[in-house]
Amino acid sequence: MNWMRMVQTAFFTLTLLLVVDTNSDAQERESPDKPGTWKMEFVSIGPSTFRRGFDTSQQRDREFSLAHRYSNQQNFQHDSPSHLVVLTEPFEIQTTEVTVAQFRAFVADTGYETDAERNGGALGHSPDQKNYVDRFQKRPEITWRNPGFPQSDQHPVVGVSWNDAQEFCRWLSDQQPGTYRLPTEAEWECACRAGRTTWYSWGTDPNEASSHANVADGALEAAHPNTTRYQRAVQLDPNDGDGFVFTAPVASFRPNDRGLHDMHGNVWEWCQDRWSGDLYRRYLKDVPWPDRKNFTVTDPVALEETPQHQYGDWRSIRGGAWTCAPASVRCSIRTFAEASDATIYTGFRVVRE
């Protein structure tokens, strides 16, 4: 099989209405006197074939390094080797990350308390710490209601764990026709790439990131010196980049070719899968080298157990966040967090079956 481009599919928008809690102390709302109506929009993605992961051939590595010459060195071990994936079932994915307003509607209806609210808070930003690695610390006052920086109803909800996202999906499935869940890693990357094989859904130029994504840039560096510079990124002058210090309201940037916003940056997004760092290598372990280019995985599923699961319920997250330089928000990048972890740089979007 030759390298294949994504099957071309038409997409349509489906609307889901949610009622927002009028007792909220949100900074912004549709009306101060009556409930607002908030839409969740979905894009339909048909059966698709795409190349997943990062091609770590020597030339490809060199090209990436040259294009990102000012960024910290990247490790591609978790998102390589690349391979073809076939998804035989259609799915619908939310065009944006779940917003503060949408999550508040869930909490108002159920009285749900998040993991962070029950267990000593979420990982928040502590800019006064000298060492960069110490600048994100768990604090009891940090929750989805108070991430430590201003958020409106239109911002992506943060400070939510994988467990919290699961509860939201269960609630949503009870409220509306259809079954709602987190995307699998394969669905997420298929949706992000939107038919492309490039590093980003817009191409290969990291300097275009500020038009498509909320990433670590001059605004963050100006507010908190040596936060972005630690990653050795470019565009560090105060007026450079996307202009947002922390999260940005959803859909503030150009969508990808499928009409999906914020697949790069803004917040890391929870996926359904249990984490397996060597997943791709295990797929190809017994495949002869001449056959690897065309090796195909059909309908990869979220694993029930992985070698890492003995250490905790680790779950995959995708896409990068406002804390990440452009090199670290590529289509293929993947990492993990414990299912009960909550941070100010992690949120989620949902899939409807």
C-alpha cells in the first residue's frame, strides 16, 4: 500500500444545547439575568486512513531540528515509528475543547465535586519559583473554578482529571441522544491531522503557530520571565506570538481543514487510552523492515492494560498546551498523566458515537 491521504469526507455541524447555571460567578456570561444557551458543535469524520506518528528517519529528524533550531531538543520515542492506521467506523468530534460554561452546567445539574476539589487541589502555576520545574505545584485553592488566572465561560475548562471527564461524558450521554466519550488516541490524531502528513495541521512552519494555536510565546515570557525562554523558543519579544499568557477562549485561532479549533496548544486533551510509551514500537516489533512503511493497524482500541499500568492508571493526553513551545505541540506528540491528576494546562473535548 502506498502512502495514503486521509479519505476526503464532507463534514457537517450538529448542535447540542446546554443550559448554564445562573448562579455562577463567571467573569463573562451571555446575560446577567437569565440562563445562557451554550452550544457544543461537532464535526463528522467518516472512515479514514492516515499515517500516525512521527517519521524518525535521519532526514526527517534533521529537517525538524533545522526548522525548530531555537527549540529544546525533542524526543520522538513515544510518537514513533510512524505507521498507517485505518478507522473503519465514523465518529463525531467536538469542534472545541469543553468550556467552563459547559462543565459548569454539568456540575450545577449533578452537584459533582472534581478530583482536585476532593483531594487537595490541582497543579497550579507558581511563577515565584526560581527553577522552571518547580513552577507547577499542587495547591488546595487551585480548581476548575479558580485556576489562578482569569477565565471566562468561553475558556477551556482546566483543573479537571480524566475521571472528571468520564463523569461529564456519562452525564452528557444521559442528557442527550447518543453516547459521549473521550476520543481514542487514533481518533484524536486523525481529527488533528485533517488529511495532512505534516508536523502540524497547517504545515511545517513553527512560526505560523501563533495564527493557529495558543502556545508558549512572548506574552507568557513577558509576564513570567524565563518560563518560555527555558524551552529556547523564538518569538519571545512581548509583542510576538499569539498574545495570550495563559489559556485563550476556545476558537480564538484558525481551525484546521476539518473545522476543529485548538487541536494544537491551549490545553492538553485527555484521551480514552491507557498510556503505553512503546505502543508503536510494539506494533512493529515483528514486522520486517521492508514492510514497515506499509504496515497498517486497523481500528486500534484503547488498551485495557499496559506495562505501565502496574504503576498507576496512566492515561494519554494529546496536543500540547499554552505552556509548550511550538515544537511540542506537533500532531503526533503524546504523553500521559495519572487518571486522577488535575492541572491548569489540561482539559478535554468529547466524541459522540
